Amino acid sequence: MKLYYNPISTYSQKALIAFYEKGIDFEPNIVSLMDPDDLAKYRKVYPMGKIPCLVLDDGHLIPESSIIIEYIDDMGEPRLIDGDNEQIRKIRFKDRMLDLYLNDPIVTLLLQGMKPEDQRDPERMATAQFRIDTMYGFMEAEFEKHPFASGDQFSMADCAAAPALFCAEQTAPFAEYKNISAYWERLKQRPSVQRTHEEARPALEAFMNKNAA
């Protein structure tokens, strides 16, 4: 299998964490969406041009991080979408909540903050901050009940949360939330999360330095 991704893409990181958790091999193909030539080349593989995208040995495409994780979860232990029907529904629900109302707003703040102040969109930033604050309140209450995003076991929902919180440390700090902070410390102890973030740091620092220059 070939995985097309970029190490600083939060949705790529989500898929990578799942691969590393399960110990599944893949052929890495890093895509630079900021490079027109690289993007044009990638669009020949996947016309939508979004990452990550998994390409199977027979050429079949599996785009979107959650769908990629759904696909590889049948390949062995540990299961990332496990339990009875109600538990599986909760995992999928938390996965979507963390993608749409935590990850996406955090990335919005990150990208807006990199622009000159007179080019920022205050309305978009305010909406993003509102969603983050709302999610932090929800998460703080949830992590008082159980150690992971959807119960006692690490799941696809935690694969979604880790990249968002990695960015949030600088963009939307959560130190005042003791339960979220404790959860983040638990996530950082996982080899899959450590490996993903170690791979992302050099590329992220280069990206930030380039945009700051």
C-alpha cells in the first residue's frame, strides 16, 4: 500500500498514528500541497488533491483519514473501532466532533495567525475560537469520566485528538484544563504519537520559519 500524506498535515498525522498503533507497513509518499508541480503530479493519482490518501496494490483509492483507519482496522490488533454497536457509534461520533470542532478550528487559527494582521479574518477567527472553547468544555467533562476520548481504550477518536492538541499547545493553549492536560500527557506517552510528532517537527519548523521570513 502507498500512503500519500504530508507530516505536518493534521489529518495525515491522524492516519499515521493509526498505522503506527497497529504496526502496519506502507510505502510513504510525501506530498507538498504548497508546491504547484508536486500538487499537479499528485492530482494525477487523486484528482481531489486532498491528503491523506491510501492507494492499494490494485490501484484502488481510499481517501479521508477516518475511512483509511476504518479500512486498516480489519488488518489486526489493536482494534481502533471496537466494541458493541453503541460503543462503535460513540467512537465515530467523537472522531467527527474532534475533526470538525477541534482540529479544523485550531488549524484555522494557526493559518490566520501566520498572516499579516490586516489580512486576517476576525469573524473566522472568532468562530474558530468559540468552537475550540466549546469543545474544551466538553472534553474537560468527558476526561473526568474516562481516560481516552471514547472510553477506557485508545481508539480512532484519539487518533483524531492527538494532532489537534499538538497544534493547540501553541495556537489555543489548554493548560487551564486539568483533565485535558492529563489526557494530553497520556497521549504523548504513546510510541505512535511520539513517532508521528517527531517526524512532523522538522517539517513544521521549516514551514513556520519560511512563513515568518
